[in-house]
Amino acid sequence: MVDKRQTVTWEELSWSNHIEQEALVRLLINKGILSQEELLEQVRAVQKTYSEQKS
């Protein structure tokens, strides 16, 4: 059996995660499961939580 694993950089991994996340968000919005406003509200809430944890 041939091992076909590839090494990826952190940048490549980050970019791949970003693309996958964007695709999921678009699907949720397009299907009416989530609105743009709800997404932004949650992003702000998460940012606030992380910001408070840093302090």
C-alpha cells in the first residue's frame, strides 16, 4: 500500500478551512436556515467572548 499523504502548510490549511466554512455558511443562508443578520450577530458574540477571554 502506497502512503499518499501530503504535507501542507499552515497557510494552505487555513485557506482550506476558510473555503469550507464559507461554503457551509452560504448553504445555510441559501436554504433559509440562517440569515446574514443572524450570522453577523453570532460572529460579533463570538468575537466578544474571545476578546473578553484575552483580557
